[in-house]
Amino acid sequence: QVQLQESGPGLVKPSQTLSLTCTVSGGSITTNYYYWSWIRQAPGKGLEWMGAIAYSGSLYDSPSLKSRTSISRDTAKNQFTLQLSSVTPEDTAVYYCAGGHYAMNYWGKGTLVTVSS
């Protein structure tokens, strides 16, 4: 069974870059037609899709966050990462990684990131 686990700092200062890693087990991130996404949920708000990386390495961006996000992968470690630059307190949220075969079948438990000085 595919499992995902987010990791990274729980506190980031304003204007800094938020960096998170998702470690995938039970399956390879290069498996054909699997897509791996980052999603977040700010307090009191709905889920927001941030972007994705495909099994092939192709990238998909959210138009609203495109200028600040960077998604990459390390196939040797079976991980994919998120970087969000120039963060503000409005970026405080629970960040999830998710993936699956043309769908987000599998989700991590989420990690809370607080942006505060």
C-alpha cells in the first residue's frame, strides 16, 4: 500500500522560503501515470491545490501560486519536494502531499506550517 509522509519545519519566518518533503513508500514516484501533488488548507478555509509533478517529471502549477512555488523530486530517495517562497502569515496552513493513478488516491497525514516572526 502506498503511504506518504510530509516532513519539514513547522515554523517559518515571513519572507523566507518554506520547504517540505514528501517521502513515498510502497510504490515508486516514477510509476507510469502516477501524479504527485501538494495541497494545503489554511485555518477555516478549504483545500487548495498547489501543484504537482508527474511520473515523467512534468510539472503542473497552480496559476495563483505559480510565481512562488517550485516542485521537484529525488527519484533515488522516492521523494518529492515543495518550495514556497516569500511566505507571509497567510501561508499558514496544514500542508498535505498526495498522489495516485490519475487521482489523489493516497494522502499524507499533513503537517502544520506556521508563518510567524
